[in-house]
Amino acid sequence: MRKHKDTSAAQPAKGKAKAKDWRTTLQRIWGYLAERKGMLSLVLLLVLIGSGLSLLGPYMIGVAIDHYLEGSGGASWGWFLAGLAAVYGISSVVGWLQNVWMIAIAQETVYRMRLDLFGKLHRLPIPFFAKRQRGELMSRMTNDMDNVSTTLNSSAIQIFSSVLILVGTVIVMLLLSPLLMLLTFLVVPLMSAGMKWITRRTGVLFKERQRNLGDLNGYIEETLSGQRIVKAFSQEERVIREFGQRNARIKLSGFWAQAISGFIPKLMNGLNNLSYAVIVGVGGLLAIRGTITVGVIVIFVEYARQFTRPLNDLANQWNTLLSAIAGAERVFEIMDEDEEGGDEGEAGQIESIRGAVSFAQVSFSYNRGEETLKRISFEAKPGETIAIIGPTGAGKTSLLQLLSRFYEADSGTIEVDGRDIRTIRRESLRSHMAFVLQDTFLFEGTIRDNLRYGRPTATDEEVEQAARLANAHSFIARLPGGYDKVLYGDGGGISQGQKQLLAIARAILADPAILVLDEATSSIDTVTEIKIQEGLQRLMEGRTSFVIAHRLNTIRRADQILVLKDGELLERGTHEELLARPGLYSDMVRGRREVEA
């Protein structure tokens, strides 16, 4: 199997125009098709042969009619019928081959586009996903890509074949009778005007339909993910009503797009009938005068159909083409998004780290003018445990997002082992870190595979040992299938506390130099938390650990406690040091202020 590589022709270079009109979009699709130039050339050759055969058949019939009317033919009729059968038989085989080969090219093209889009999604920064609905992104990956696939499978060949037949028909008609050809061409301006009027409106409507479809998919994904909240607050009627509103928008835009574009074939058929009437009427007069033969009239009637049929085919395929262009534009829009910066060129790998972390005058904001962190400075020595506490919105999680380079600081520097983290490639930095986040996520698959996610080469014994350290082994052993139990729907079937125990075991197995625990025990009862303290202490031994927590027994053992409020570092010290002096920490511990965590 040929190894896939990014299609540079389809990826706009810096400064190159992005896909914002149909010409640019088609050029970028061609960039993918061009990867199979050899096979595509054979398909185009077959289309050329098939188009020539489709022109030859009517001509042979017209010649045969003239021979018959002239009283000639005789034994030659057998050869004529054999030749006609051969023409149409070969045409059928050629048509079948070109379709099969084009389907193979189309599937390969869409396969590479999907790979590039999926790879692009994983190179985009976290802020991109924070502003997008997952369902809307999934719609681009599936619905929009399917529109492109459908068009390449069927419409691409038909459009090219129609153009060739159109050109060939015009040439032969011109040679047979310039006058009849001119009469046939009288309908072309009417066709062009009608097509222009219709497509100017349907292009916008097809784009609107794709946007509405993406919005609907995003809403479906959101409501299904939050189904428990919907039911807990008895909001079923509300979400059904809102779904109906979005569904109605798709119906409306889809109706007008299809209704207006559906008028194209009707227009073409009407003009075709007009063209046939003119050709037969004028051709009959010319035949009576002896200017042309009856066979020529028959040929012209067939070629008039050949002339207008490609236009009909183009009209019939126009909805699919417009829908595919709209879908491709949405796909390329994601491909054109700015990727995470700073990892190319100057950024390098880091083989091992001791775990010394330094923040120096670090400021950060999600939105310009609204600082989330303000000039944060502290140092963590290798192996130290740093507890971070403070009210909701103080910036605790944001601080750790900067350390892991999920977001970039606006100013100041963050160093690991004396090296600015902006000079370290993200995947290299994160490979030395493990995360247990507040919102635990488990993938569909076995418990064993989920625990191995950060270290795929771990043995079964190492997996079980990590589970024992996290106090997860006992409940795993009680599950049907044990470590081979398959989890579905983000860990459906096990409790939130058990999911967090698995996340802790996953972090233990990753064997990181820097450990990040963001409310890692928030969904675990006090008894269970006490049981895993020993395992967590062994895990944090020799590792630099950052812990966001609100329970005293989790943070009192920390080497440093950072107290944040409104993005500022108010206090720093050990539990005893902070308790010994008046301040926010001592107030929270003594219960004089409500702690929000």
C-alpha cells in the first residue's frame, strides 16, 4: 500500500489565498486528484474513447438510413448491424471501466483528505476547540466529506464526458449543416441566462444548508452528551423545541436550494423540445429542396439530443457539485486554521528532565484586556509538591494550562530545568508530564487499553501494579471481564469516582517527571481518598507535582502552597508557615471564609 503523505498542493502555503470561492476550492481538490495522475489519465482517455463512440453511433444510423432510401445496402446490412453492436458494446465496457477506476480514484482522494483533516485537527491549539462545537466539527469530517466523495464518484466523470461530447457534437454538426447547427445554437443564450440566474441563488443556499447542518449536528452532540442534565432539569420539551427550530432552518434552506436548482432540468427540457421542433421543421424543408438528406436530419436530431444532453447532465449534476463545493470549502476552512505555533525550527526535543519549574512574571488572558493571571512568579525544585488553592476563577487551572503549553503566556517566562518551554516541542514536553484532570475522559475500549494510553508498551503486570497503587485494582477485579472489560460512552457503567481512580492509575503507569493533579480526588469519597493517599505519595516521590485541591489532607503535606485570588499570587509557603500568619489561607483553613474550589 502506498504510504500517505500530506498533499502540498492542497495545503495553502503561507500567504497563499485560502479556499473562499469555488475556483480556489476546485484547484485544491485537483491538488489531491493530481496524486493519481497516471490512473486519472487512463480514465480521461476512456472518457475520450467513450465520447467518440457515442458520437459515432448516431452517425452510422443516419448513413444507414440514406443507404436504405437510396435502395442500396443489401448484404452490407449485416456488417452494419455488427459494427453498430460493436460500437455500443465497446461503449458500455468503456463506460463501466471508467466508472470503476474513477470510483477508486475518488475514494483514494477522499481517504487522503480525511487523513489530512483529522491530522490537522490534532495540530490545532486547544483554544480552537474551546470555541467550536464538537458536533459541528464532526459534520465537516463526515457530511461535508461525503458530499465531496459523491461528486467525485459520479459527477466528475459525467461533467468531463459532457464537455467532450458537447465539443465533438458541435464539430460534427458544423460539418454536416452549418445552418441547422446555427438554429440549434439559438437556445444556448437562453440556457446560459437561465443557468446564471439560478446558480447565483442556489450557491448561497447550498452553503447555508451546510452551515445549518453543522449547527444541527453540534446541537445533537451537545444535548446527547448532556442528557442527564437535560432530564435532571426536565428540559426535554425545550431541547426538542430548539431542535425543531434548527431542523426547520435546514428544511427551509434545503427546500429552496433544491427547488430552485430543480428548475434547471425543466428549463433544459423545454428548450430541448423547442430545438427539436426547429430542427425537424427547417430540416424537412431543406430535405424537400434536396439541400440535405433524410439521414442528415436523423443525425441532426440525435446530435441535437447529444448537444443538449450534456447540458442537461451538467444541470442535473449542478446541485451535487454546488453541495460538494460548499462541503469542500468547510473542510479546507479547517485545514487553513493556524496551527500551534513555536514548534517549528527553533523548538527542539528534550530527552529527560529533573523537574525544576520556574514562573517569572507570567501574565495571561483568554480575552484581550481581561487578565486571568497577573505577573505570577515562583519556583519549584525537582521532586517538590506544589499545591495550588484559591476561589473559583482565581486562575488555578489556567496556570497549569500554561505549564503544559495548552495555552501560551502573554508575557513572562516559564522554564523547565532552566530552559524556556517555548524552545521545547510540545509533544516532547508533554511526554514527561502526566495529567489527572477534573473532567476525567476514558476512551472506548478495554480498561487495560485505557490505562496503557500514556504508555502503550507497559506489561500486564505493570498495568495491575499501577491500578493497585491507585486503589483501583479491587473494583476492576469485581467487574465482568476485569481488566478486559470494554468501556463504552466515556466510561458508561462505572461511577465518576471509579473513572477518576482509573485516570490516576493511568498517570501512575505513564511514569512522568512532572505530575499534574487538577481536582483529581474531587469525585472520590473521603474514605477512598484516604486509601489512595499512600499510593499518591509514592507516585509523587521524586517527581515534581502540581496539585489543585480543596481538601486539607491533600494539600497540607505540600512543600509549597500557592494561594491565588483574581489571578494574583497572594501567598506562598508551607501549611505551617501560611497558617502562622494572617491571610486568605489561614482564614480558609479556620473556616472564616467559604472555600470555593
